[in-house]
Amino acid sequence: MGGRRRLTDVRASSSTWCFASPEDRAWWGGMWADRIIESAMARQLVDTGLATPADLRRISAAWTAWSEADDGWFSILHGEILCRVPASAR
């Protein structure tokens, strides 16, 4: 097959992360409140003109407000694929 490998036993699934407890919100929200103003991503957003430092400070404040909200929650869906390369193709 010209060096190509066929995958077998391909399975799709998903999982989620949910940040809803005060501790989870404090960790996730605190991390993003910092990251949005002090990271390579923050520098890239400003350098490319996609955001101003003031924009990033507002986003940071929003993450902090969300993390402190008693009814706040945030869920992230992950798509996953597990597949195998047959031993004969290795």
C-alpha cells in the first residue's frame, strides 16, 4: 500500500470537563484570568491587533467574576478517537 497503514478498530467517543464547584471555578477562572493578560497568547492578541490590553483586562475581570458566581459553571466537550494499527502493518 505504498507505506500507508490502515487503521482498524476505530472508535469515536467523547468526554467532558465541568467546572462548577467553588474550588473548580476558582482554579479554572483564576488560571484564565491570569493567562489572558500574561501569556504568549495575550501578546499575540495585542501584537496582531485582535485585542487591546484594555480588552484583555476586561476579559480577565469577567473570568474572575464568573469564578466567584455561586451559580457559575463551565463545561468543555472533548471529541476522542481511539484506533489501532494492525500488527501486520507495523
